[in-house]
Amino acid sequence: MEVDLLMEDLMKLPNDQEQQDFYQKLRTKLVGFLGSKKGKNSKFTPYLMFVPDLFHLLVKTLTDAGVDKKSRALIGASIAYFVFPLDLMPEGILGFGGYLDDIVLATFVVNTIINKLGPEVLEKHWTGDDNLLHALQKVAEVSDEVVSKIPVKSAIAQFVKQESKDK
């Protein structure tokens, strides 16, 4: 019942063309930002390059026949979080720093899928420069710092703790 409701929500996600457009615009803007003085001086610059790659990974994994409905619902929710303009750290206000919460969420979802289905399900869709597991390790190193700056850190920590107990 709950999975069926989540699947209905997935049908409301942007279509393939809208997702591809989002990916291309994001990548173009990000490359421009990273070439700027501000982008070069940001301590989060190495992690921001994962934003379009993680988005692409989620979109491609969503359509993978080897991924179960529950996992697809989780992936779909993460994609929706990427494209929704208002979230915990809005990109419209914070610029590219606003994608840090999206990275944390996407990394959590990808790790959940890896633990459930194995890395090979995701690795075939990964287009990033680094190995997927190595990239996730790099992102995990900064995730604690990012989450500690989010006002609802305790709520996120409780959710992650509960998810760990449920496994």
C-alpha cells in the first residue's frame, strides 16, 4: 500500500527530457562556477562536481529493471529533492553551496541501494571520473560537516540512526 502511494508520486517526477535538461543546465552552470574565483576558493568545490554525476546516477538507476519498487521510490524522492527549488539549503539563496544537502541525501540513497542490491547495480550507471565507491567515500568525509550545519541535524541524525537499526 505504502509503496504504491510512493510509486504514484514517482509518476509526477519530471519527464526524461526535463531531467536531461536539468542535468545539462546544472553541469554547465557548475563548470562556470568552478572556473570562477569564488568556485576555485571554495573548500567544497571537489564535492560539488559530484552533483550532476549523482543526479545522473539516480535518474539512470530509477529506470533499471534490477531495482525493486521500494528502492525506486527512494530514488524518485531523491530526484524530486534535487529538482525542487525549496529544500533545507535552497540553491536559489545559497548558490552552489545549496547543493550540499542534495549531495548528502543522494549519497545516503546510493549507499542504501548499494547495501541492499550490491554496487554492480549502480556502477553500470556511474559516469563520474572517480570509481563510484571511492567517490562516495570522498563525499562521506564531508557529509558530517555539512549535516552539522543544517538546522534540523538532529532530525536527520535520528532518521539515519533509525534506518541503521532497521537493517
